[in-house]
Amino acid sequence: MYMHDLIKKAITKHDLTKDDIVFLLNNDEYSEELFKAADEVRQKYVGDEIHLRGLMEFSNYCKNNCYYCGLRRDNKELTRYRIDIPTILGMAEHGRDMGLKTVVLQSGEDVWFTKERMIELVSGIKKLDLALTLSVGEKPTEEYEAYKEAGADRFLLRIETTDKELYAKCHPGQVWEDRARCLRDMKRQGYELGSGCILGLPGQTMESLADDVLFFREIGADMVGVGPFIPHPDTPFKNEKGGTLNTGLKVMALIRLILPDINIPATTAMETLAPNGQVKALQSGANVIMPNITLKQFREHYQLYQGKSSTNVAPDKSLEIVHEKIKSIGRTVGLDYGQSPRWLAERQGL
Ligand code: 5AD
Ligand code: SF4
């Protein structure tokens, strides 16, 4: 009964304490009720439209060495690629011609893509009349500023975990405070700010996941993506257990409850864990899908984790699959840029 009241409170007040969140995460009997509550809040605040973002994985070079990720610097089993700028622009144009309104430029932290080259890329894409999200990692403040000026609209940078000790154990050579600085920079600069976390890291607790959820509220995130950790065989974490779809969905649902008007993607990692993972996510609080529109020949080399869903599917096909899924659950595809209501409201308040 207590749990039932807690969920009721979250639906109307959008407020939960850390203890409430931990309690809900630790109890599975109420998962379905939690998912239903998040679905209701999603419908009320962001409607039935699902916004599509065409994901372009344009380089798999990375100077970082995250213990969980297949693109880490020390993974020598990987064929590295870097798509040239004209080809990337061609992929974006094709995405637009297929009806996409937003594209996402994602890569490892690749030093070849200097500030100047990134600006060229950003400007080129903005000429195509697309909303643009960048997901290229940690940069100096003035570099984010320069991308924004060149036309970038949004940025995705997961905090991964707010547990500083755990962060240090997973990210050799990286400092948690630097990452938080990046997020605060971009919020101030007016980006539509995306963050998120990875769950199921070795030693990660429910308390620490509850802190993650509250952190997204604190930094004013406009989008939050949650992905269960899936071990990759060529990484130091290859024998670790990984996260579950259920916990992923619960964390996501809780985020929807306390941040009702943000955008939340049904992530690829969720789809990888179960064939209906994405649909389940869309019915538990999510309202965004990021179909992969990277050219087929590069796909297999962008393995963040093993068994990544749709690695062998061409752009047109991956979009078709997504449209089918959306239709099958009676939802529609958003036809505009699909900014989060939260960000739009904040703009109007300025
Ligand atoms: N399992 C799940 N997600 C992963 N990421 C990187 N490696 C893995 C993995 N093994 C996620 C990180 C990163 C995003 C692009 O991919 O959270 O921010
Ligand atoms: Fe590089 Fe990102 Fe993978 Fe870390 S998670 S190794 S920064 S691509």
C-alpha cells in the first residue's frame, strides 16, 4: 500500500525523495505500476508523438579508455574508421530526405575532429535545415560555445554515474568534476541538454542510481537516456554481469515521473537486451527513438558492447523498422523538431 501511495504521489507532484526512489528500485512487485504511471505522465506532458533522431556514428576513434566500452583506446581488436566530412553530410542529407528532422553526430573522443573540422561539419549540417545534436564528449568551454555559435542545437553527454568513486573505477584518466563542468557549461550556453547514465556497472548500488536520477533534475537536463551496461569481450569488464532491462526501465520510469516534460529515448541497449525492449520503453515513459542512419559498411565497427542491436541494417531499413514499431503500438511520428517542452518553456521564460 505504501508503494502504491508513493507512485500516486509521484504522478501528481513529480517529487520523490532519494529514499522513495531507492525503495521503488529495490521492490519489483510494483514495477508494472511504475511503468504505467510513467506512461500516463508521458502522455500528459509530451503527448503520443515519438520523435526520431537519425544517429550517425561518424568515427570510432577514442582517446579515452573506459573499462566497459568496446571503442576504448586499448582495444586493438577493433578496425578504426573515420568517415570523411562530405560523406557524413551525405548521410545527413539522406536522413533528411527520409523525413528526419534531427540528426545526431556521435563519435568517440577523436582528436582528428578538431574544433575547426567540427565547425565545418556543424555548419554543413545546419545548411540542410536539420536540428543537430552533438555527442562527441568532453571539450573545453569555448569549444562548446563555438559549436553552439555554428548552429548546434543539442548535446548528449552522459554523466554515466554520479558516484565519483565508481566513476573513477570505470574511467581511467578521467575526472568526474570535468564531466559535470561540461554539462553546466552547455546548460548555460543554451543547449538543449542531454545526459544519462549507464546502469549495472560493477559495484553500482540502488542508492547511487537514485542519486543519478536526482542529479538530472539538479543540472536541468532536457533529455535523459538510460542504458543498461552490456559487457564487451575485448574490455576489462568482459566478465562482469551487466545491467538488466527491468532496472533500466525502472530508472527510466522514475526519471519520467520527476522530470515530466523532458525527452527520453528508448535506448539501443534496451533493444539489445530484449527484442521488444524499445517498445516496452516507449510504454514506460520514453518518447524518442534514435534510428541508426550510419552507412552499413561502418556499423559493425561501432560496437560499444556485444550484440548491439541492428548493426547489420541499412539506414532505410532501420527507419522502416522503427516506423512499424511505432504504428504497432498506436503512436505517431513527430513531424517537427521535437524539442522538449521543458526547454521550450525555459526559452520563453528568458
Ligand atoms: N554497455 C552499455 N552502454 C555502453 N556505453 C558504452 N559502452 C557500453 C556498454 N558496454 C554507453 C555509454 C556512452 C554511450 C554512448 O554508450 O553510456 O555514454
Ligand atoms: Fe570513448 Fe565514449 Fe567509449 Fe568511453 S564510452 S571509450 S569516451 S567512446
